[in-house]
Amino acid sequence: MINKEPEKINPNKNSFGINFKNSEKIDNYITNSHYRWADDVVAGPVLGDTLVVYVDNSRVKKIVQLDEQNLIINIEKNTKISLKNIDIQISNLKQ
């Protein structure tokens, strides 16, 4: 007999590798951070050990790229989440 009960999905362990709990922590950190560009970015999902960040234009993308290592260190220090890199993408609405 087939089980008709829906399977409970763990949002932090899924086949896509997206950790929603870490994504929310990092989004809160960036929103409340001291970075001048914090209002111009949107933190996306954490895919494994990579954070996806969406920016409005190429100027902001370059600024965030320059600050990337500092951001990774500060995220680890303040949220205890270890990242290896940040994937900075221009938002689809602005391309």
C-alpha cells in the first residue's frame, strides 16, 4: 500500500543545497551592517558555502567585489557561518 501522507521537507537540507536558515541570518546581518552599499544589495540564498548577492548595477558590483573578503570574514565573525566565496550578480530587473 502506498503512503498518501505528504513527505516533510527539511528546508535546511534539500537537494538544491540551499540553506534557508543561514540565508536569513546573513540577510539580517547585511541589512543591519555598516557597509555603505548595504542598501543597494539584496542577499540571496546560501548555496553550499557560496553566498549569492544581487546588486542593482555594475558600479555596486565592483564595490562589493572589492569588499568581498572583508564581508566573508565579518559574516563568519558575527553569524558563525563559514563561506568560501560570494557570487555577485546583477539583478534581472536591471540588466
